[in-house]
Amino acid sequence: MYLNCHTYYSLRFGTLSEVELLKLAQENHVNHLVLTDINNTSAGLNFVRKAPEFGVKPILGIDFRNGVDQCFVGIAKNNNGYQELNNFLSDHLHLEKEIKSQAPAFKDVYIIYPFQKVLLNGQKNFLEHEYIGISIRDLRRLPFSEILEYRDKLVVQQPVTFRNKRDFNAHRLLRAIDNNILLSKLTPAEEADPEEKMLPLNDLKSAFSEYSFILENTERLLQSCNIFFDFSEERKPQNLVTYLGDTTKDEALLEELCQEGLPERYKHTSIGSVILERLQKELDLIKKMGFVSYFLINWDIVSHARKQGFFYVGRGSGANSIVAYLLHITDVDPIELDLYFERFINLYRVNPPDFDIDFSWKDREAMTQYIFERFPNVSLLGTYVTFQEKGVIRELGKVFGLPKEEIDILCDRKYNISQLDKVALLVLKYGQLIKGMPNYLSIHAGGILITEKPIHYFSATHLPPKGYPTTQFDMVIAEDVGLFKFDILSQRGLAKIEETLEIISYNQPEERDAFDIHDIARFKNDPNVNNLVKSAQCMGCFYVESPAMRMLLKKLEVDNYLGLVAASSIIRPGVAKSGMMREYILRHRDPKRAKERAHPVMLSIMPETYGVMVYQEDVIKVAHYFADLTLGEADVLRRGMSGKFRSREEFQKVKDKFVDNCQKKGYDDKLIFVIWDQVASFAGYAFAKGHSASYAVESYQTLFLKAYYPLEYMVAVLNNGGGFYSAEFYIHEARMLGAKIHSPCINKSFMLNCIYKKELYLGFMYLRELEGQVAANITTERNTNGPYLSLTNFLDRISISIEQLSILIRIDAFRFTGINKHELLWQAHLSISKNTKLEHPKLFTAKHQHFEIPKLYSTDLEMAFTQLELMGFTLCSPFDILANPTTNVLGKRDLEAYLGKNIDIYGYLVTVKNTRTHKGTRMNFATLVDQHGEVFDTVLFPPVAAKYFFRGKGIYRFYGKVVSEFGFLSIEVIKMQKQDYISDPRYADMKTSVLKLNSDKK
């Protein structure tokens, strides 16, 4: 009987979830329910999925409105009608069109016009599928209205938006947030009727008892509607069914591509039975599961990328597949790594393998556009941005009129609850009610759907700023209904590789064809590359440059590709959290320990990782072999751990069976729960082994470039946003690798950094106050008409304000003139007045007056402080500007000699990691650069961290004990002190001049 129900996907309007709505229906004995969110279909599929659990027949529709003004409600008679509604809504959302009061002539849709609208518009004629909605509130006016004559057209339209008064209060707050106004300014016209509640079915019928024909019309309408989506475990994928339009042709193409790939991929290896049997096993299963087109579409995408010269990395569980390897979707050989086939795909798994294809951030847009043009029925996958705690408090604080200072206190939890006033308490109270509700629709990080049926069969689409149709549901719902995404992601690591090759082409053109960046086999066996891994000299290299990774590489004594694959997964929080990272290191360094400490079954399952779970597939192995779960149950466990699986009840059943099976096998309870805790600690964090291997491939590509083309590589790193560290430290690394660093120059620099042999010129991008357009004008004019000859020549050619010109002169961008920058500043100020800007193009070169300027000079110290001001860092050593020189020259190179002893050492701060112990007390790990430019590490345990604080960038003096953990040297700090820089000489000179001037006056 309820034809107009809202959930909180009626964004900033509704107040309850689709599951809460179904529960409400069950409580009120309602067995037919129509979900009609306002201009939204986000809840539709899950509403249909969950309805049978509550004994409800689900029906889908849309409440079409302009703002809060209801035009009409559309109710789908069937799936085709739902698609019609989605087409209509999507057209209006994409083009931002106003919805007209008269509905179009739908074929499989019922239209309900609200009673008030019919009166207002004076509507007299209604098509067969059109009705007039009557609410309980309308009943008092109905007897006095001509509308009563339309007996066959009247149906119950009692909207449902709230459960109770609390929901209505939350609704009013949401409306105020949506309108960005104070709650006191919210008008009733912007609110729903407080009586939009669900009554028990008998009460509703009782209210309409005098108009039984209305109830009969409503019942007839409900009975005629049927919506079905298959959510069963046996459901078929809803992705594009065939690639070539014919399943047989698809299968033949897949086999042909694999045969072509064999000799190319295994040119260094004999193609024996192991490879061929694995290939046949995969092909048989891929065909049986109906995933052939999924593989071919991924192959099409990467083939296009290769033709365009785009770099990409294929990763995810699909990297466990030899078919993916042969099709160049991934660069990971599953035979070499003994990748677990069942993690990739198994008969119990209804979803295809997960392929995450990373492109350079510069290329992803072109790839997305290609996919939309190449395939039918393409859309981006949506996601919901929800109200989170701080955001809710900030929004509600504004709605209640709290000043910013009080809102900040509430956001930062810097308050005593007993001292808060009534308004602040209301903010916190209703914040809890709204927290977690969807706020607005957004886009999944990289998910793209390519469907057999039009996407509007499943959902309406909106059009975010990216300009591509985007579903109104998320990835979990997509998988539930059999829609499996293609992940097209971007990362800067690939852009660094791509740009390095471009820089080599102009800086060392003779080297460009000296190597193939995809020849991973060569890189894996290169001693120079492996030596970088062994010595952890990995700054700038993909995934291996962080202090934690550098530390792990040293502890594990990694010096090869397979070791790096393991390290890439061991570093993940899941392994570390369970305490198994340390145990893995201990067993790696002492193989006897594995036999002594590991359970025999665990060791037999995972011999290469010493009986320690490291990869996601280890969860499947342990569940299957240790706890005797089926592969299907093991996959449920693995998905539940990854956070992508919705049914916590089913997950709990699998956990219970895990424990029960182990007990039946006679395992001790203590052992069972130790193993379970290790499994549970993987939740959402562990990598599939193929995923780690994909990361390691990219790491080796970047390590190769750093080993042989270090300066070109560091420039590419800088030009693509750096990485774990700030730009200053990549510049420092380039210097350590032999580059001569120059500040920006108007004749050599571009917006980005560039290198000429070993001369690295910083880009204009580091001049924080320099306008991008000014930098673009400088380089465009220089490229067109040649280098600038002097400041005068520059001013004749470039339109620039005195403020912008001053920045360039102060950073010494005109040093090629040989004229001191102070003299140039005088000249600039005499040439351009403060409030004018030279306009170009000029018909004639301006005539410049000659001015006598006194001889001026500048110092290196002054230049250092100017660089610090304009760029945020100096190009000289920060140790050169210390107020008090260091008392010693100890550095990283001396740690070995001081092992077990205390050391007095200075370091320039690179990065600090603040963390907490299991007791919640703060401690710090800090990485620093010593006086010789080498990196060392320190740790401040809680007692020391409570006493000493890092106060931003600068040089710190440490006194502490040198310790070694598994061969990794660090300093346990006992005390530390930040060192002062000298006073800024630019202002010191000014102060001296003023004092001298005052003295002369006397």
C-alpha cells in the first residue's frame, strides 16, 4: 500500500537505510513496498536483494522532483519500466534539465501525480497508466474536490520518510545542511510533512475505509508490478558476454593469443609440460566459468595502451594467471613464482579475477576515453561519500550557528562534556544520528563497468565533473548483481618511468635503444640493480623507498626479485599487526627456527615463507589444508578478510566451521585461535602474491633506471610529484648521484625540472609565488625567439609585474648577465613602476634610460636565505647556515664503530613517523641526513618522546646509543636538541644600516 517510500539515498532528505525501511515494513505487516527515492536509484538493487528476508515484495520507482517540489512518482511495472525510469532520470541529471510537471508517455511505468499538484495544475485528462495519489492528509479535502470523480484513477500515496520525531529532527538538519542555512532560517516549504510515516497496514486501510475503491486500485497496481534481479550464487555475469559477438570465436581468439604469447614470454625458458598443463587448466576453467570476454576486453585495453606507447602495470589476483601473462595484461610469470591458481579463479567463485591496470597519471584519461568509445554500455562505477564525524560536527555547528572556534573545539574533541552548553550537546547528539549517512555521490577510484545490457537496466547515472556517465550504486552492489568492474587506475610511478625514457632520449640519445624497459628478466639478474636492493639505496624507487621498507630490506638481506616480492607483502599492516613480520625475519635468518616453531601443517603448506602467512592466498591455503574448508568456503573467508564481502553472517558461519573443523582434527584450542588470529589480522591488508610480484616488477624497472641513468630518473621523480619524501630530498639525492644543481634560470629552466648532461636546472614550479602564466610566457617566448640577452631584452619581450619580476631576480634567474641581483633589482624598479605592468606585443623596442647605480654585492649566505624564502629549501648544505658549527663530523659511516656505544651526531630532518605502542603511548621514528649527505635513522621510545619533540624542519643534535636489529643500524635517542640557524643576513644588514644611519645623524 505504500507507493512513495524514501531512504537516506534521497540525499540530504531521507533518514533511514533501505534495510531499515524493510524492517519497518515487516513491523507494520506490509508485504508490498515501493522504493521511490528522490531523483536517485542508489538503494534500488540492494532493496530488491534484501526484501525477501523481510517477507516483502519489492517494487522500484523514482520520486521525480525539482528540488523538494514533487512533480510525480514513477513506478516500474517490470524491469523494462525500471530502465525507462532510469533513462528519463539520467537524461535530466546529465543535462541538468528541469523536470516538467507532465510525465512522458512511458510504456511499462505507472505515474502517480500528487493530489495537490493535480489541483494546482488543473489537470483533467489522464492516460491509462496515470493515477492520482491521495495521502491521509488529503482525505479531508477529497470529498470537496472534483478529483473524487476520477474513481478509477485514485490510489493511496502515503509517503514514508520518517519513523519517529527523532528522524524528523534529523531530516530538518539535513535540509538546513543542503540549503547551507541556519536551522532557524529553514522554511516549512523546504521540509517534508512530519506525518510522512508508515502506519500499520490495518491502520492505513482503516483511514481509507470510506474509499474502498482507492484501496482496490492501489492493490491492483501493486499486484501488477514485478521486478527481478538475480542475486543467487548461480547468477551469470552481467558483463559484456562476448568480445567478437560469438562465444566460439572468442574462445578461438583467446587460445590463439596464448599460443602467440608462449614463445615471446618464455624465450629464455624451455616450454615444458608444467607451462602447457597450467595453460590448458586455466583455459578450460576460464571457458567453463564464462570469463573469456572478460580476459579479451582486458587484452584489448592493454593492447591499445601498448600501441600508444603508454606504460601500464597489471596487478590484482589476475596476476596469478598464466593466460594474463601471455596476453601481456600482467608482467608476472606465475610459473616462476609458483602462484596459487585457486586464488586467481576456482569453480566456487562466481566473480572473475580482479585486474587492476595502472597507467601513468598522464595517460589514464586517454585510456578511459578509449574504453568509452570502443565498447557499448560503458559507465564509471559510483561510490557514496558519507557524513563522517568531523564533517558532521562542522556542518551541524554551522546549522546551529556556533562560532568557528567552538566548532573547532568539538571537531578536535578538546572539551569536557560536562562543560558544554545545550547547543553543543545537540550538535554531538544529532551528529551521531547523521554520521554514516550518504552525503553525495562520487566516483570509484578506477572502476569501469562494461555491460551486456544498457547500464540503465540496473541504475540511473549521473554526470560528475569527469564527464562520463556514472552509476548511482557502488562496487559491492555491482558484484552482488553480477557486474564486475574493470579497474583503470593511475599512479605517478609509471609516469616517472615514462618520463625517464624521454629525458634519456634528449640527454643521452645514444642510450635510448640500449635497453628494453620491459625486459624484466634482464633486470632481475643484473648485479648492479640487485646491489641497490641489498644496500637499500632505493630513494625515489617505486614502493621500496620508505624508511620502513629500507629497514625491512636490510633486515631480510634482500638481494633478488623473489625476496623483494616477499618484502612487498610482509611490509603490509596485516603481517606486521599479527607479529608475524618479526617472526618471518627470525625464521629467514635462522631456518632451524621454522622447524622448531612452526606447526608442521603450516610449514608444509607454506615452506617458502617458513610457515608464516604472508600473501592473501595463504588464507585460502590455511583454510583449505589446515581447517579442511572447501575452496569455496576458503574464498568466502578471503573475501570477508578483504572487506569487500557484505554478509557478515555468512562470514561468521565460515569462522565457526574453521574452529569446529580444527577441533575435530584434534588441534589444541590455543593453536587454533593463534592461527585464527593470524588469519584475522590480514583483514583488508594482505596482498595477493601476484599483486606483490606486480609491484616488484615496477620496483625493478625503477631500480634499473636509478642504477644506470640516475640523474635522468631523479629529474623524472621530481617532475611527477616526488614520492614518500619532499622535493628537497630528491634534489639532495640527485646531488649525491653527481648532479650539479642550479636554481631556476630564465634561459635554461622550464616549469618542470630539466637536465643538460649533469647540470640540473630547477623548474619555475618551485618558486611558490611565481604565477604559472608568467612561467609559461617566459618559456613560450624563449622557444619562439631564442634566449634572453639581458634584463632589458627580457622586459622588451615579456609582460610582467614588478612583483613577479622581483621573484625571478631575487632567485638569481638572470645570473647569465653577470650583473649582481641587487643592481638588477634597482634597474627593474626604475624600469617598471609598482602599479604598472609592461604590455606586449610592442611595435617598437622601448627606449631605456641609463641610470648610475652604486656597486652592490650579495653573499652566499644571503642567497641561501632567499632560496629558503622563495622555494622552501636551500641549495647549499643546511649545515652551512648553523649559528654554531657542529662540534664533530660523525655520520652514518661511523655507526658501525659505535655499535653498542653512545654517539653524539647531527642530522637534518628528512621525515618523522609518529606512532603509538600497544599501550597507546607515543613514540617516534625519524630519518635524517648527516653532514656528509648520508641517511641515518633514529628511534625515540616513549619516555624520550614524551620529553623531546621534533619542531619542524631543521638540524637536530642527538645523543643516543647505536643499536643493531638484524643488521640494521639505528640510534636509540637519549636526548636531542634542535640547532639554531644564523640570523637572516638580509635583515641583519638592514639593521646594521639603520643603526649606522642613526649614529651618523647624531
